[in-house]
Amino acid sequence: MRKEPLLQKVKIQEDIESDKGFLASDGDGDGPVTLLLLFTTFTALCGTFSYGTAAGFTSPAQSGIMEGLNLSLAEFSFFGSVLTLGGLVGAAMSGRLADVFGRRGALWVSNSFCMAGWLMIAFSQVAWSLDIGRLFLGVAAGLSCYVIPVYIVEIAPKQVRGAFSAVNAVVMCSSVSITFIVGSVMSWQKLALISTVPCVLEFFGLFFIPESPRWLCKNGRVKESEAALQRLRGNSTDVTKEASEIKIYMDNLQEFKEDGFFELFKPRYFRTVTVAIG
């Protein structure tokens, strides 16, 4: 009888954690928190901050936009809701983009949509350009909601992986509050322009951060994976064991195929999916 996909993943993890010779050496393979790791995480979190600014933008900007562009309440409400529509589009293509173009490639796409969206909003003179800009921000948000947490988890050492992941949520919530506070003391055009600052920081940071070692290994680029891991952990760190563990996991992962999206609708996953949605 064919094994369930989730059970197969558990079996793969058990194989990795079992004693297989080269994994029996001292230490647990965790690397140090280097400056490059912090810089890489900061660059990725700039995308998360941008998502928060987009979510918090409409509240302080409502009166200014409605008066300045002579929008009705219905038109402004549509402008606010377009972010969600764009998020659906971005989320739908986020996994495929991240798998085909890599985590950095997906971050480039997200950053481009985000920058274009804020600039369109900042210089808008009519409602339709506002809506398109907001739609672009939604696409960027949908992409970043998937790609950034995955990227952070894949580059972080095991002992700080949970903490780094938690920071992602804290940054998003904080950026919503900061946007509301800043937007209450300036015009909506200036707020939109200031909101491009995280995009600009992310844009320049993307030139210097490495690709995810796990994604490189998954695509058969083992040497590049080891080089990226060495950069993240520092030149003085022996990454042989961690690189071997990544390769073992990715090799085993190729042995089975996911059943796909509709697997979630099977009765055995009902409680799990309900908790996740909640």
C-alpha cells in the first residue's frame, strides 16, 4: 500500500536523524550567527516590512485620498480591497516562482511589484492608477508571505531558526503600527514615497545575499550550495556535516511526489487544515 505523503516526509526526517556514519560525529551541525546571515535576514525582512506598510496604509491615508482625488467611499473601499485580490494572485504563483527561479529570484519579483506599486500610488492623479498600484502591492505581499519565511528558515542555523521565523511576524505587525503613526502626521503622497524605503533597501541588499543552499542542492547545484552555506556560516566554520545533511534530505525528497492541492480536502486532513486556517 502506498504511503501517505506526510508519512513519507516523517520517514525521510527519521532517516536523516538516524545514525548513518557521517552524522555520528560530535556536535549537531549548527553554525554561528554571522554578520552575513543577519544582513541576509534583514534584507528579506525588508519585504515583510513593505507588506505591513501596504496593510496599514489605507487607514491614515483615507481622508487625504478621498479629498485629493475626489473619490467616493465605494471607490476608496475598492482601492483598499484590491490588496487582497493581488495577494491571491501573488500567493497562487509564489510556490512555483520560488521553485523555478529560486528564493532570491522570487524576492526580486516581489520587490519589483512592490516598488512599482508604491510609485504608482504616490504619483496617482486618478482612481485607476491608485487601484493598479494597490494591486501590485497585493501581488508583492502574496509572494513575500510565502517566500520570505521559507528563505529565512532555509538559511538560518537550527538553534535560531524558530527565533528568526518569529521575528518575521513581529516585523510585519510593527510595520502596520509604524505606518499608521507616520501617516497621521503627513500627506498620503509622502507616506507612499517613504514606504518605498524598505523596497530600496531590499533592492540593493539582494545583490549581495546568497541563494538558499537548500534550493541550490535541490536543483543539483551541490557545489554552489556548499559555497552559499559556507558564506552564511563563515569561513572558519566546517559546513561539511550540515551540507551532507541537506543533500541527504533533498535526495530523499526526490523519491516521492506530492499528491497536490486537493489532498488537503481529504477527510483525514480535516482537523489539521481547520487548525491551520484558524
